[in-house]
Amino acid sequence: MSNLRDAQRAKRDKLFLKGPIYFGWIRQNIADPTARLLLVARAFMDMEEKSHYPLTLKVWNSAGINDRSKRTRVIKNIVKNVKDYSVERRVGRTSVIYQNNKSN
């Protein structure tokens, strides 16, 4: 019985989402604001083919993060826990999120 479950899990692990995935769907179905921001920021980075993107009001609203204190907590969470991204905080200016390059 365990082998059957393992086979099913392996088959499901190979499945993937195919776009388009709308920002509205992301806001409705992903509860974690940090994960939402990372998905939305990554989408904007991919659209412009950049490894960084300013966290403008457009990005925050697209991710459904409208509270200033929640934005601060999300940025702190990214800095503390997310290794693939970093945030440059600029006093009086828009913060910038960077996708860190993987060097193996």
C-alpha cells in the first residue's frame, strides 16, 4: 500500500501549473503575504527580464498587501527567511527586491 502512495506522490510531484495565473487568483488562494509578494514581484521581474524590481505601490496592491505595517513585516520576513531574494531598503525611496544568483 505504501508503494502505491509513493508512486502517486511521485507522479503528482511532476505536475506543474501552466499559465496564465492571474494576480487575483494569487490574492485569493495564497494566504501568506510574503509568498504572494514574491510571486507577484517575480512575475514583474520576468516581464521586464530583470533580476531586480522596485517594490512600488503597483506591486504591493497586486499582491494584496495594502497595510504599511504588513509591508514592513513582509520585508523583514524576506530579509530574515528567504535566501533566494534580498531587499534593499532605501530611506525615503522605494525598496528594491533582488533575485539572488545561484552560483554552484
